[in-house]
Amino acid sequence: MKRLIGTFAVLVALAAPSVQAATTGTSTVTLAASAHSMIQIVDPALTLVPTPTDYDNDFVEGVGVSGLRVQVKTNSSTGMVLMVRCADAAPQIALADLLLRTQTPAGVGGATMGAYTAVTAANQNLWSTGTAQHPWFVVTTDVRVQNLFNYDDAIGGGSTNYSNVLTYTVVSQ
């Protein structure tokens, strides 16, 4: 009987499937992407120095490469809006005299502020696109200050600086 039990144990051991670790398998990686827009200020400051001709015209401006440049990008499939405002608590240049526009063409399905518009304390749409903008894209703001004779020079023969702070914001659509 002992021999029979021993033979039975050997047969069960041989008949049982051997347990081995798997040599392949799969895992799933999921990226839960969300719309994200970014901005980089290329030109953090702009100084406009009026010439005699500018005083004759009663305005001075910085346009194109002489304007303010910002870079934007987004992964939003419905695009983004670049906004600008002057929420300066004590703006030295009257907001009605500080005019902005962009000649940068809008992205597909977007719009631009193509004509000079007085800046306000609330966000104003400067430039937009209706599609994703993956690489950095440069948007240039043209700046004009009008009514130059409203800004006195306190220092005879020198110059007096008048400054406002512009705030850019980019929002995914």
C-alpha cells in the first residue's frame, strides 16, 4: 500500500501543470491631456522717444519689430485668445491716449485687433486662433501714444518718463 501511495504521488506530480511566470504581458498607458496655453513675453519694455516730427503729428508709435512681442502656443484643438489690458493702479499715460493693435495675422478661425484701439483696464482680445498652435508663435503689439502735448516735461531740457504696465493673458478656448 505504501508503494501504491508513493506511485500515486509521483503520478499526480507529473500530471499537474507546472506553474511558471509569464514571459509576456501588456499594460495600458493613458495620457489624460487637457487644454493648456502658454505665453512668453519677448519684449518686457518699450521706450518711445518722440521726435519733432512725432510732435507735429501729435503721436509716437512703436510698430512691427519696434513693438512689443509675445510668444504663444496651445494644445487646445479649439484654439486660444491672447488678451491685453492695463490694470495699472496709477497709469501715467491716459488710457484713452494709449492705443494698441496687432498686424499679426490671426490663426485659422481667429481674429485680430487690427485697428488702433484705446487700451482699457479690462481684458481686450488682441489676437486669437481657432485651432491648436503647437510651436511658439510670435504676436507683435503695435503701440501708439497720442496727444503728446498732454505730457509735460518737468525737467527743462531733459525728458520725463511716463509709464504704464500692460498685462497679457492667454486663455484656451
